[in-house]
Amino acid sequence: MKTHPRPSDILRALGLAIAAAVMLATPLAAQEKEQPATISISGEGSVSAAPDVAMVTSGVVTDGKTAAEALAGNSEAMSEVVKTIKAAGIEARDIQTSGFSVSPRYERIKKTNGNETLEIVGYRVTNGVSIRVRDLEKLGGLLDAVVKDGANQVNGISFIVSDGDKRRDEARQEAMADAIRKAKIYTEAAGVKLGKVLSINENSYPVRPKGFALARAEAVSDAAPPVEAGESELSVQVNVTWELDQ
């Protein structure tokens, strides 16, 4: 014999279900309500510093009818260049081979039938060296000397601030102070206060030269090329998010 639930039992079960649904919904509503108001501001800081180290990339390129001939000529010239670099007071730890290659040289040869073909007419050897110059007063004389003693390539000069990390820390402090200053302007205007910091993210930029000059000199010139290191700018951007106290 089937028994049917009494109306009171149905009402009791329905009441329990409603109560459970309310209990589940209440924490979710509370969580949504508890999400704090925030403000995100970016700040920038930069410092200027005089570079005290230079990086120079120089080298020798030689051609020959055979790879062996080109290599022999290159090795002889490069040995003289390295001797000159060391004679200028550059330590061995600051001299490093930066590139070496042997490659064929091609020319278009016109055949008797009128067609043109590419044929190997010789070989080229390229040997590069990177030089770290810790005394910038030696830089101009070094450039002049290596060119006179066989280097036929000077591919570039870059300047370095040796205590760049320490100087960049100063830029970080400036960037944070800038972000706080901006945030206070907005919060005071809005009638709220800054709360705790929720996140800090940093963007650092490569060192930017504020200007340097390199005047080229011919290899036969008696005067060393004048080189000016100028100043470098170290910049940092910081993005900060605060909770707002309302």
C-alpha cells in the first residue's frame, strides 16, 4: 500500500531547501560586496650618469685567392692589432674575439656563348675583436693605433655606466615617489584615502645615450679621433595599485 507524503512534510522539505539556497547565496553576495575599490597609477623616474666604460668592436678583413692565403694575411694583421691593443694598456680580460668567418667571393663571369655564371674568384676572412676600455682617456688614441696597425673595420662604440644598477635604484625611488604623488592628487580630489599597496610592477628601459660624438679620422692622420662620451639616461616606469579607504 502506497503512502503519500503529508503536506507538513512537503512544507518542511521546501523550507529546508530554501534555507540552504539562501545560505549558499549569502557568501557569494558578501564576496561581491567585499571587493575593494582600487586605484592604479604609473610613475616614472630617470637619472643621468656619465659613462665610464666604452665597448669597441674592431676587426680585420682580408682577401686572398685561396682560403689559406686570406687566412694567413688575416692572422698576421690581427696579431698586430691585438699587440697594439695590449700595448695601449688594455688587459687580456677586456679583449675578446667577437666574430670569425671564412667565405668565398663570387664574380659574374661572361662565357664565350654570352651566358653569365657565378664563379669563385677568391676568399674573404673576417676576424673581429671586442675591446672593453675602462679608461675613456685612452679611447681616441686606441682607435687611431688599431687602424694604423692593421684594423680596417671599426663597427661601433657603445658607452656603459659601470654602476648602472646603483644609479637605476635612484630612478626606482623617483618612479615610486612619482606614482605616490599622482595617486594622492586623485584620491584627495575624490575625497578618499590611499590604503595598502596591492601590487607593484616595474618596466625598465635600456640605457639611452643623451648624446655622444665620434669624429672619424683617416688611418694616416697623426691626430687621434676625438670621442665624447656625453651622458646616459637610466629610466624606470613603475605601475602601482592601491586599495582605497573610503
